[in-house]
Amino acid sequence: MAQVDTVTRILDAAEELFAEHGFAETSLRTITTRADVNLAAVNYHFGSKKALIQAVFSRFLGPFYKLVESSLDSHEKMHPDSILSIEDILRFVARAMANVTQGDRNRLAIFMRLLGLAYNQGQGHLRKFLQTEYRSLFRRVMALITKATPDLQPVERFWRFHFMLGAAAFTLSSMENLRAIVEHDFDTKCTEEEVVGYLLPFLAAGIRAK
Amino acid sequence: MAQVDTVTRILDAAEELFAEHGFAETSLRTITTRADVNLAAVNYHFGSKKALIQAVFSRFLGPFYKLVESSLDSHEKMHPDSILSIEDILRFVARAMANVTQGDRNRLAIFMRLLGLAYNQGQGHLRKFLQTEYRSLFRRVMALITKATPDLQPVERFWRFHFMLGAAAFTLSSMENLRAIVEHDFDTKCTEEEVVGYLLPFLAAGIRAK
DNA sequence: TTTTGAGTTAAACGTATGTTTCAAACAGTT
DNA sequence: AACTGTTTGAAACATACGTTTAACTCAAAA
């Protein structure tokens, strides 16, 4: 076996390059070159480019999924019948993300960029893949949000949820650029934690507007 | 001259297809086929695909830009020294957008998609094009927002502004997809106006959180 | 009438893409 | 050491792309 698994090297390279340039704009040759792997390796190990894209998602979403599930489970075991506030829910999610991305600062931005692309990319196989593969987690979080915002109409809650998703995906995915602007315009540095600290109150206030 | 100008037919087709499938995923052949125009016409009239993308955007941005400027001008002439609320500012922008996009539903998605790409795409031609084309309007709106939120720290206002931008860009650019989900999950149809009607209170509440 | 020049057309060009092929190299088992 | 299934390697394949070319159309100017 090589120093690092071929599959892993491909996933690492693809993750970075997809986030940087998008899916259609990133060729398998660029990926395999950066991964220092033969071109055919992608089709051998993953089957197709589409499958590689989905694999990139799964590697991130899998651990994230389990972490959110387990932390929610343990919380519900300790505090049954408790109703989480929006802030609580967001903190749970944010903490899981921080845990999954820890060690690789760019990983959060990368994932958010992928998420944004997945939503925008036309009749994407990506969105359907995400929807079917991670429906139960989505529903569980959505159910918590529903309990936390009992006065909201379902449709409006749906839209506000995606407003939150958009605010997070957009800013966190271009965090690098935005932080550079902040440093230039305000002569201040922002850590990732500070940005998340700004974000969560914004989201919470937004979802219970009026 | 044909029934409709070749240039216009190309722009119309490109606008629809870009919104539907994205830029990289839309080929010139698809565009020229739908426009019922020869393939070479794009390169003859616009020079390149990049230039076509910018032209599509300019056709939207030009009128939008002028509309916001003039409506702000006339308001300031009628009510000098008045301080606009966040809701007022958002309504000005939304109304200009509605005016520019009226009659063609995809235009809003196009614009938002371009905006997202411009922010995400590291050093693409889009970002520079938008920055130079967009700057003075951006600064004017930002100044109004500053007056409307005097208690906010500049850095936090900067972030909250981009949270708003993100929520809008993300949801409006994938509005087609999201509306389909709403129709499937809630058995309800959402008009664009309704979505914007949901969006603005969310944004306003978010930017003055706490 | 002839000339001009912008507009259109069909075809081709060069390049880049995702994918496939098949022989060579490898690792583990007997 | 020989066999076996798995992984890699270099090359080719078929296709799709953006772009360019050069012949052609045709209305208006000279």
C-alpha cells in the first residue's frame, strides 16, 4: 500500500479542487495530477465522475451526520421532553461541524461551497443524492426547528430554513475572501469562531422575525 | 432584419439556459439552437462565451442599476435628511429588481447566480467585471444601511450585510428548485413575490438582531 | 450597375473531456 | 516459487466543446 491510500488522495484533491473551481470546471486530469495518481484510478475506484462527487460529499457528511445524531440522542436522553431553542439547535449543528472540520480549517468553506453548488447546479444529481441519502437527519433537525418555532406556517418555515442555509453557505464558503476584505477595510482580523459567533444570532433573529 | 434581432434572440436563449443549467453546463450549441441562430453568431456578435455571459448580465444590471439610483435620487430630493429604515432600503432594491425582471421570471435567478459565482469564483473574470461595474451602487446602499443601523459595530455590520446577501443569493438563485420542493412537500405553489415577501422580514430581523 | 461591407452559413479545426482498454506490477495465499 | 485476484500504468477512444475559416447573401451606397 502506498503512503496514503489512493482513494483518499483522490478524495482530498477532488475536495479542494471542486470547492475552488466547481464541478464542471474541474477535470479528472487536474484531480489525478494533484493526487499524484493515474487518470484511470478515478473510474476504477469510483466508477464515474458523478460517483466521485457524491463520494466527496459522503466523506464529509457521514461523520457529520453521525455526530449530530449522537449528540441529539444523548441530549434527549438526558433531558427528555425538553424543547430546544433555535440557538440551541444551531449550536448543536455548529459544534458538530467544528468537530468534523477540525484539523483542516478550509474544510468548512469547502463543504459549504459544495453545498451551494449542489443547490444551484441545474437538475443536479447532487441534490437528489443528498435528499435521499440524508433525509432522516434533515427531517429530525427540521422537526426540532418546528418545535422551536410553533407559530410559523410550514411553508414560511421552509423558506426561512433555506434563508438560514443560504446565509451560512454563502458567507462560510467565501470566508477566505470576506476575511481578507475585513482585514483591508477595517484593519481587523476575524477568526472562524468569531464569524460563526456573528452568524448564529443573525440566523436566530431571522427565523423568528415578526 | 429578422423578426427579432439575432443579438436579442441569443441573449434571450442564453439567459434562460444559464439560469436553468449554469454557465459551464450550457454550451454555445445549445444556446444557438434554441435561439434558432447559427453557431458562429455568438462569436461574431459577442466575441466569446465569456463576453456573452457578461452581456447577459449587463442587460440585467444596466436597467437595475439606473432604477435603484434614480429612485433613491428622487426619494432623497423629496425627503432630504430622512433616514431610511432597513425595510425601506430592502423595498427599494426589491422593487427595482421586480421592475427589471417583470415579464421574465428567470432573470432574477440569473442575476443571483452570477452574484454567487462572482463571490465564490476565486479570481474569475466575473468577479472583476462585477466589481468595476457595481461598485458605486454597492457603496451607496451600504451607506444607507449604515445610517439605518447606527448601533452596529462596523465589522459586525459588514458580516450581517453579507449574511443578507447570502440568504438572498442562495435562495433566489435556486428558486426554481426550491419552489418545486415546496409544491411537492406542501402541495402549495409559491410566487416569486411571495418568496420575496418571506425574505425581506427575515433579512430585516437578522440585521438588527439582539 | 457595380461595389461594398455587415451578416449569415456550413464546415472544419484544435483541444479538452470522461471513459475504456489491456498489459504490467503488486500483494497475499497456498 | 507459483498462482490469483487486485491495483496501477500508458495509451487510445469517442465525443463535445469554443473558436475560426471562407464562401455566400443581400441590401444600401457610389
